[in-house]
Amino acid sequence: MSDWYQVQDDSIDESRRLFVKGLALGGVVAGLGLSPASLLANPGNKVQQGLKTLTGSRFDLAIGAQPVNFTGTSRIATAINGSVPGPILRWREGDRVVLNVTNHLPESSSIHWHGIILPANMDGVPDISFKGIGPGETYRYEFDVRQSGTYWYHSHSGFQEQTGMYGPIVIEPRDPEPFTYDRDYVVMLSDWTDENPSTVYAKLKKMSDYYNFSERTFGDLMRDIRKYGLSRTFARRRMWNRMRMSDRDISDITGYTYTFLMNGIPPRDGWMGLFRKGEKVRLRVINGAAMTFFDVRIPGLKMTVVAADGQNIEPVTVDEFRIGVAETYDVIVEPKDDRAYTIFAQAIDRSGYARGTLTPDPALKGEVPPLDPKPVLTMTDMGMDMGGMKMHGMKDGGQAMSGMPHKGRAHGRHAPAPAGQGSQAPIRHVKSEFGPQVDMRAMNPKFRLDDPGVGLRNNGRRVLTYADLRNLYKTPDPRDPSRELQLHLTGNMNRYMWSINGVKYADAEPIRLRYGERVRITFVNDTMMNHPMHLHGMWSDLETGDGKHIPRKHTVIVQPGAKISYLVTADALGSWAYHCHLLYHMLGMFRKVVVSKEG
């Protein structure tokens, strides 16, 4: 990160270390958008309160430095058209859009259109799809819009995404949508730190748990002894100590330094969206964070999930959903009462939250629920066989998951399982996975599609899982895969090293696909962290057991100690990025994918 990012003091005031920071919002973010009164006066409007909206087919976007104040201390953000987040871009399916992006920074920049299917030279990844946008330069993005739904855009240069360079995309469909709604709101979640991101990364390299203030205490030990007994408690502690790992290692970066934002507004103020009783409200939830998974719920309201990563699914009604970094979910809610409801998005490690309010009256704000208990990793999250142990939403201790085959013959290398069924190939570790760059390998990784995940099991709420996702339409490419790729997500947490198959990006050969082929990719997560894996330029068709209605995603979460399979149709020529979307993992957990007619 260059010197223009003006860090005044990297120290964090003790008084707000363990508090969800949300002091009065200043700088450019305050005052954007329409007033609440104007929203209520026109219940049919589709304008976002709190964010600017740009519509049409031609856009001029300016990247530049912008003062902001999310915490009570002024900092310099990387903004688009002077705002954090950047403006909502509303496109129409079938249009050809032109976006002239001018870089006013003293360093190179870029914009990647996340989840958008387009030519490789329009994808916006420096050194893979183009050279980047130099200081003072303008780059012209131009492509046909071939999809509809909720997406987003962000920088793919350095740590600029962490410093505020991201924004929502809403694409209106050519044909009528299969559901109705009266109001339409974007809900963009993100994380902000007053620290220089380069400083954050340096701290993690020196001490990977620098930001983790949830480690076990003597009080935890005594409670465990009372609950499990002395011998069982010490056996568990001995096991974790032997592995030099922590069962509280949930997030690399926490609310110790992060302020969690909703549409660029910290939790003290909170974003606000208005409704009239009985209306259907569409919420387009986007996780534009650099490192934070959020668990989202609206106490008092059911949420009907109608789209995942911009693609319509068969509606699923839930109380809560986990949204990984870079994912999007569209939900519809129907407030039945004239009262305020809180949109509560707590960080996966419970170190803080973002929040908003759905209300019929700007004077009303919903009650903020307490944070859930801090999650604790289990043997399942380590990829170990749980035998007869069972957890909510999981069958056979997580060994056979709904939507995946419980039995079936193993398929050889040249006979992959049918489309939708996931890989039946044995787990294989390659030589590069053994060495100081890898500190863990999952002993018995399983498909866990109906596992809600650490911190959400047995919480008394109906939680969305990947097993619930079923495409509303038939699978566009029903072919069985012709071959399979097995990729291991690897790392050494103590050294804060991340890789694929034990090899960091700088030392890795590209993944080569033959144009037109249908290939199965199986990820095996040999770490204790969730990894949101994003393949640029092509859809990731998530295998949940039903080959006829495979849900299409652009970002797939691989749970700790688990495996997951999806199909890819290599229908986009050129070079593409493929990486974990946790920003500070991306330097190592990254590959180039080359699609060519030669294969």
C-alpha cells in the first residue's frame, strides 16, 4: 500500500477493542441518497436509501482518495465516484454497457465485475486479463450483459478492496421475474479497519492470532471440567495443544480492529429502509467484506431466499443464513406489523456486527439482539471421523449429507460420477502438500452440504444450507464431467502461509482447461477455516445430488475439514483468476486458469 493512505496511528484505543465500533459517520458517506420521507411517499420506487444509484448503459467511474470517518477518526479511503461503497450500478439484461474507469490514484488500480460473464480482457484482473489501470489513465470496459440478478464490483489491485473500493451491481431481467415485491433494497455488508492493510498483513505474518481475543481462559477450563469431566477435558486440550491449533480460530481479523458496515454505515447509526405493513420487501444482500463471514437474520421475520449469487432458486424460507465473502443472496420479507425490524448481521466469530432497520417510521428503530455465543471448532471441522456423533442438520455425524449419495460404487479415474452426484474419487495427497508450508491435512473430509456450519448448529433457528439450493430452472449443461480435478486448500496458520496443494501462486503452474469441456472440480479443505473460492469468467455448478436443477454460483464456500464438488463448463476462452476471496489469503491461495482450444 502506498504512502497516500494516511495512517495517523496504528494503535487501537483500549476502550473500543472489544466493542462494536460505530461512532457518528462523517466524511463522504453521510447524506447520500434520498431522504426516508421521499422513499415512503413512493412505495414502488426502486431507489436505495444511503447509496447513489447510476442507471443506463454508459457509466463514468472515477477511482480516487476520499476522507471518511467510520470510527471517530478520519482516514483516507479508496472510493469510486467519491463514495464508500461505490454507487449502485443498475444495468439491463441484453444491453451493451460501456464503463469508462479513470484512475486518480498515484498507483495502479482495476475494477473486477464479480460474477459477470464477459470476455477475458474485460474481467479486470491485472497481470492475468489486462495490465491494470495506471495513474491518470482511463480504461474502457465494454461488454454485453448476458445475465440478471444481484452482483458486485471491486478492485483487484493490492489491498484497495479493504480500503473501500467496492460497490453493488443490480441487473434488471429481460423477462418478468418469477416472484413479486413492492420495494427493492441493496444491503451491502463490509468490514473496515483504520489500520493500513499492509500493517494488518504484517501483524498476521508475525503472529497469526494477533486479532483473536477469544482464546480459551481458565474460566472456560473450569466450565468444561464441570460439563465433561476432568479426563475428557484434558484429553481434548491435549489433542489441540499437540496440533498447535486453537478451537477458537474462527476469523483471522476480528472486531478488535474491524468496524462492520451495512451500506457504508457503522452499527451505532445503522442503515434504514422503509416499508408499509403488508408489503413485500426484496433485500439484495451482498458480502463485500475483505475477510468477514456474516450470519444474517431479521428477528421476528422469516426470510424467503429466492436467488443465490444472482441466479433464481426454488424459494426457501429460513430464519437465518450465512453469507461468505463475495456471495450474494436475495431474500423477500413481508412485515406484518407496524413496527421496526432489525437486520442483524453478526460476524462469524461474534466479535461484532453490522445492522440496519426495516421500519414504517423513521423515528422507530428495532431492538438489537445480543451476539450469539462465540463458536468453538469441533472434530468435524478438523475433517475427522465423528463416528456416531450427530449434530443439527447433519446426518450420520456428517459422513453422508443430504443431496449427496450415501452409497454407490466408487468411480475410477476415467469414469467420473454422474453430474450432480459429486466426486466419488478417493482423497489423494500430492508430494507438495508435505512440508513446512502445510500444518494440517483433513483425515476424513466429507461432503457436508447440509451442515449449517460452526456457530450455527443447534441454535434453534432454521438456517439455510447449500443442500437447500435448487436451481429454479433446468441445468443448462446436463453433461456428465469428462474428467475430475482434485484441489487441496492448504496452509500453515502459524506462519500465515496459504496455498493450493501446498504450492503458493508464485510457484504454481496454471490450471489448463479445454474449450467446451465439462470438468468436475473437487476442493478438499485441509485447514480449519472457511474458504470462499471464486472462479472468474465461468459458472460453478454446485453438486447437491440433483443433476437436473444444479444451482449455479460464482463463489463456493468450502467448510473447514470438508470437501465439495462442482461442475464447470469451460466456455470462456482466455486467462482467468481462480482464488480464495479472503483478501489476505489471496496472495498464496490463487491460480491462473487458462481455457484454450488445445486444452
